[in-house]
Amino acid sequence: MHLKALTLRGFKSFASATTLRFEPGITCVVGPNGSGKSNVVDALSWVMGEQGAKSLRGGKMEDVIFAGTTGRPPLGRAEVSLTIDNSDGALPIEYAEVTITRIMFRNGGSEYQINGDTCRLLDIQELLSDSGIGREMHVIVGQGQLDSVLHADPMGRRAFIEEAAGVLKHRKRKEKALRKLDAMQANLARVQDLTDELRRQLKPLGRQAAVARRAAVIQADLRDARLRLLADDLVRLREALKAEVADEAALKERKEAAERELRKALQREALLEDEVRQLTPRLQRAQQTWYELSQLAERVRGTISLADARVKSATSAPPRNGAAATPRTWSARPPASASRRPSWKRPWRRPNAPWRTRSRTAPSWSVP
Ligand code: ATP
């Protein structure tokens, strides 16, 4: 396994992007105390998925982000990329060179990438676990760890040896498989419980299903019956509508006939009114004539009365100077045929005559 390069940007004391290129063989980082040598090792652990802040010599994970100096403000994110030469296919991935990247933001968000593609932490751990490097492997021996190896008890030493031999990976897989088996066992027990419960519920459910089927049949019958009733109603209403339409047509015809009659009557009324207008002057003349004739008749009656009175006085007085009274043979009365004239020929006697109520004034002259 050959690490080709490590790039740090905003990680601990590496504020600016810094790339370390590792050539085949041994690479030494030399510098005075506090110059940041251990930060390079921390960056290697961190990019390979280290989750413990203490392992990175910090109080919390945000401490890995450049915290600023007197001459430079703090940064909001830390980023480390590790490029691994995979030309020998040590990593189970189809690339000759693999770059894994870890980014962390000060607000707590983080991101992992393999060759620029975003991925999960688990993907990176899986990728590196087969190679013998990774978070739990003891390929990184920090300050003071050598001492703990040398002073370890037999069990501790066994653990170190197992890890160095690559047994740890399989042990972890075994533990994981056992955990899965336990979970599966629990799931199986739950399924068994559920099966028992369902079996218990099966009988009442069967009864309910039978009832539901019967209900469905009854509902279907009910729906059919309702539909038939509605169809009957529809037919009846259609017939009623037809009859109504026929009645309406007949009424329309009657109405049109009545309107025609009305128009005719109005025309006739207009004609009659014209006629009345034309006859009005003649009527007035006739009235005038009738009035004059009435006056004349009055005068004639007066004359007749006067003549009768004179005749009477002439016949009753004794003859003067011995002259024999000569009986008069004439009469001032009009012939009987005149008085027996039928009433319809006497317009001034006609009942309902419009001029009947007119007051007659006495003639302005008198008969001698
Ligand atoms: P030694 O040889 O004593 O172990 P070293 O060279 O390994 O020292 P480191 O411990 O890697 O040095 O680096 C420590 C330096 O990193 C300190 O100067 C510290 O201020 C700086 N440092 C650590 N964390 C941060 C951070 N988050 N932001 C800025 N600087 C940091």
C-alpha cells in the first residue's frame, strides 16, 4: 500500500492548502516542537474516518478546523484528501489511483468523497478495511502508543498481534454477523408472535369476511333495485315531459290564434275609431239639426195650442151683430198620422240617445 499524497486545507495549523507528496520508501517530517508534525498524522487518521476527538488530540471535533492566529481569521471548514496508489489493486475499486476526501464545516456538517463522488463514511471504511489500513488498524502509531504496546499484558498483546495480523477485520465481521443474527433471531421471534396472533384472529376474521361478502351482495342487490326504480322514474318523467311539450305546443297555438284575433280586433277597433272620428262632425250636425227641429216642434205645438184656444173662444162667444156663427171646420192640430209617427222615427224620443240629456233652451222668439 503506497500513499502518494496528502492535501490539507483548513485542517488544524494548515490554514492554506498544503500538499505533501510521498515518494516510495521512507518519508520523514522534520520540524521543531509545535510546528505541526503530529497534525499531519492526525490528518491521516481523520481522512480515514477517525471519529474520536480525543484520538485527534482535541476536545471536540470542530477543533480540527483552523482556529485562526493573530494574523489570520479562523476558517469555516477543514478539508483533507489522501491519494492512494491502487495500481496493484489492493483496494477493491476499479481505479489505479484513489483519492478519499473528508470535509467538515464549523456548523457540524460533514462530507465524504471517493474520487470526487460523495459517499458515506461506511463506504470509506469498507474500502480501506480490506487493505489493512483504516481507523481501527494499528498502522498509525502515535506518540506514547509504542510505550503501551511494550507494557501491554498478555491479553492486550494478543489483541495487538491479532490486529497486526489482520484478524481484527474478521473478528469485527464475526461480531457484526453475530449482531445481525441476534437481530434476525429477535425478528424471527416477533414474526412468530405475529403469526400466532394472526392465527388467533383468523377465525373471527373469516366470519367477518363472510359477513362482508354477504353485505357486498346485498349492497349490489340494493344498487340494482335503486337503479331499476330510477329507470322507471326516468321513463315516466320522459312521458310526462312529452305530454307537457305537446300541451305547451297546443297552448302556444291557442295563444297565437288569440293573438291573431286580438290583432284583428285591434285593427277593427282602429277602423271603427277612424269611422267614429269621420262621423263625429256628421253627428254634431245631426244633433244641431235635431235641436233646431225640436225648437221648431215646440213652436209648432205652441202655435197649435194658441190656435185651439182661439177656436174655442170663437165658438163659445155669442155672435155679434146678428151674424150667425159659422162653425169652423178646420183644425189647427196636425194630422193624426203625424202624431202617430213611430217612435224610432223620432230621434229626439229615442232612449239612450246621447243628446237626450242636453237641456233645451226656450226659443228666443214667440209665436204671435
Ligand atoms: P511536538 O513535536 O511537540 O509534538 P508537533 O510538531 O507535533 O509538536 P503539533 O502538535 O502537530 O506540533 O502542532 C501543534 C500546533 O498546532 C500548535 O502550535 C497549535 O497551535 C497548532 N494547532 C493545533 N490545532 C489548531 C487549530 N485548530 N488551529 C490552529 N492551529 C492549531
